[in-house]
Amino acid sequence: MPALEKISDQRLFGGRQMRFAHDSKVLNCRMQFSVYLPPQAGQKDVPALYWLSGLTCNDENFSAKAGAQRVAAELGIALVIPDTSPRGDQVPDDPEGAYDFGLGAGFYVNATEAPFASHYQMYDYIAKELPALVEAELPLSTQRSISGHSMGGHGALVIALRESGRYCSVSAFAPISNPIHCPWGQKALTGYLGKDESHWQHFDASVLLAEKQATLPILVDQGDADQFLAEQLKPEALLAASTISGSELELRIQPGYDHSYYFIASFIEDHLRFHGRYLLPQS
Amino acid sequence: MPALEKISDQRLFGGRQMRFAHDSKVLNCRMQFSVYLPPQAGQKDVPALYWLSGLTCNDENFSAKAGAQRVAAELGIALVIPDTSPRGDQVPDDPEGAYDFGLGAGFYVNATEAPFASHYQMYDYIAKELPALVEAELPLSTQRSISGHSMGGHGALVIALRESGRYCSVSAFAPISNPIHCPWGQKALTGYLGKDESHWQHFDASVLLAEKQATLPILVDQGDADQFLAEQLKPEALLAASTISGSELELRIQPGYDHSYYFIASFIEDHLRFHGRYLLPQS
């Protein structure tokens, strides 16, 4: 069987919006993901922006709703859009089927707790297995940046801060900035990593950013009408952490915007141009 | 009860993506629709582009997937996005629940056949009742253009050709151009208007365009990888009709594009700028 099974391939802004399935060794299940290849990918290997989606999403939400492909086509940047958790009947879910744990809610960690550890290794999948796969099989260079929304903003920041040599830049929309101190994060980290909070620190962007000066540029957008802002997202913790470590963080508060894809759509062009400054050779 | 019940109101590209419910007299049921108000609507009444969606859609598909609001915000054009049929438990549907007739498939005609005639008056709803409502209740001028996709492209062309004094311009993506000669159209026109084909002519864009020279500009985009092109869409009939009547029709065949919202997203900017030339005062 080939490494990638192509599920769909649609013309979009002169490039190709594609969907693939593959066997993930790290996640121990069959996975699907989407890729947008800009027109330039017909001539040469292009850099890639990895996009990590939020709770309840799969790879199709961002593809269909964010409008990112227009500027990606203009700049010559591929979009790699993974799913948000392992999938399949054999993959354990939240016992009550809640939206904020289990399927659709992998939180981009490497689980250590049974029964989740055998599948929920989303950190390694996103940071290692998926890039190796798509860079081998598709016309992508090894220039990477990473971004995401909400749970995916948390994932993007954590992965970029821990693997900073592997990414040119990182950005986030309304990230769960300090998961060890919010209900979504505490539930997920307990479930995947156990009750010992010392293990949680490695998956908290504010902890990581306070510990060590960031070596890559960071852009964060946050709507001030976001219904999850105060209880779950806590961008002020990320800003405080950047001050502690002397890291450069651009945090923009966007008046009137909520937590939806309409917020993402409004500012995705800024994020793509931000990443383009670091992903692309400057003329 | 107020004329419009506001269901949602979200910031998007500096404007407002809103959803409303209202009682439709013409359709004899409660309806929902979406409106995008560009930032300019805070200062003055703005012109509006009406968007008619295709089979199975409601007002949310175009709102979420087409990426139209970015250029609408730049130009100062509102988007008015109605549903595709009457709705509610009391509204009769296709006896087998098919996707191409009944709910989600009103075909923008005024039905004469029982049991559909008591609700399926989508032509009058789109051309008369809805504009009067939104122009009274929202900061919209009476400058209107109209566009749509597939079944909605058919609706936009038919309404604009029949009511040309009420619209500044019309465009369509992959319209059902000659419904009297395709399976989707024949099923719908039989069901809503009866077996006498002479009644169908009034709802066929190619018949209307051949009969009378169009007095407003027409833009049509059609993907050549559209799976419905040959059997259902028949843009060649529209082109032939425009030649017969000496009407100006710009028909663009877009290589590699299919019937999806990715096709719409790729060219919606062109359509908005096209309508803007006729909707907006030229400097």
C-alpha cells in the first residue's frame, strides 16, 4: 500500500486542495489530513504552514472556512492541516463522550495514562511523523511554520517552543495559553498525563515561554468578545511569561471578535504574511 | 413581535455577520436568512448583493465557506443570503425526501401545484418580500444585484432577467442554465408547476434570454471539471440564447474547477468587483 492514499483533489485558487489517508505508526491508527498545495508547488518544493485546529474539529473545518488558501496561493506556501486526535472505533474516547476530551480533543500531548497512551501521541505525530511523511511524499521543503486556533493554538505554541529549531515562526488565534490553570487544560492534562502536575508543565506554553527565551517570532491574535477568554484562554499569562524570559511576543487584542472561524478568517491573511516573512527567501 | 428577530451577530472583517428569523407572508412560514453588513453600513445605507444558494444549502453555507465578506467589506456592499426553500414541519417535502425537490430545493419559482403552492413561492420571496423587509429594517439602499450557485445561479438569472429594472447586475456560478432540458429542472418544474411545459418557460434563463435582450450585465463562471456540467448545467444553451437576443453575456470556463464551494471561493472576488462596478457610484 502506498504511504498516502489520496481521498480528494480539488482546484482552489489555482492550486490543489487535497485530502489524504495514511497509517500512523505513532498514533496506531488510520488518519486523514488535508493539504493545500499552492500553484508554485508544480515547479519546486514549497515551505509549509502547519495548522492545528481546535476542539471538535477535524482537518476539514479550517480548509473550508478560514479562507487561507487565497494568500497561501499568492505567497507560495503550502498548508498542512492534520486532524485533532487519533481516530477509529478502537481509539478510546471520553467516557461520557464530552467534546473536550478524547476524540476531536487530543490536545497535542503524548499521553502516558491508560487507556489513552496507546493512541494519543499527538505531539509526536504533529512534530515528527507527519512532517517526515508529507515532506517525503509531497512537493514540500523542510521550511516549516506552525499556527492554530484555541486548543490548536496551544498545540502550535507548545510544539514551536519545544522544537524551535524545526520551525521558522509560530502564531496562534485565541490559544489556550495556560492550560495548567484552566478547566479545559486541567481535564485534558489529568486524563492524558495523570494527576502529577509536574508532568503538565511540558505542555503549557506560558510555563515554557517563562522558562526560556523564545528563539522564533510569535504572533497571537485574541478577540475581546471571545466567550472563552477569561476562563479558558488567559493570554495575559502568555504575555507575562514573555516578559519574564525577555521573549518577543506580539499579542493583538481584536475588539469585538469572538471565538469563531469568522475571527480566524478576518486575520488569517496577516498570519500568512507574518509566516511568509520567515518561511520565504526575502527579495 | 418585531419584523426581524436577531439570532446572531458576529464581527467579521470589521463588519457584522448577522442571522435573522422572520414570518414570511409569501411563504406562509417562519424563515431564517443571513446578512453581512460591511463597516460602511455604520455610516450610511449600502447597496446589497443577494446570494442564492444551491440544492441542500441554507443561508449558512455561503456565509461560512465562500470568503465573500472580505471584498464586500472593502467595497462597502452588503450580502443578503436567504434560505433555499420554505421551512418548517408544516411545509411539504419531496415524498421520498430527495435532495433535489422540496425542502432545500425551492428552485426559486412560484409553485402552482398542490400541496406545494401554499408555501413554495420562492420567486416572490426573493424578488419582492425579502428586499422590502431588509431595506426597511437594515441600513441597505435600494441598489441591488443578484448572484448564486447552481440552482441559485438559475434563480439569480431568472429573477434578474424578469425583474431587470430592480437589479443593477447579475452573475452566476455553474448555474442550471436550461432547466426545462435537464433532469433536476424537469423534476422540479413538474412538481411545482405541473406537467404543462408552457408554464416552465417563465423560469428558464436560456428561454428568457433568447426571447428578449438583457438590459443588465451578466457574468457566469463555470468549471470544466464540474461533475454536473453536461447533464444538468448546460451553459452552452445560455450562450446560444445570448447570441439570439444580442445580449451581452460574459461566460468564463475555468479549467480544472469542480462544482464545490472551493470553486466559488476562487472567483467570488471577481464577482464582487463586477457587481461593484454597477452597484457603487464610480469615482
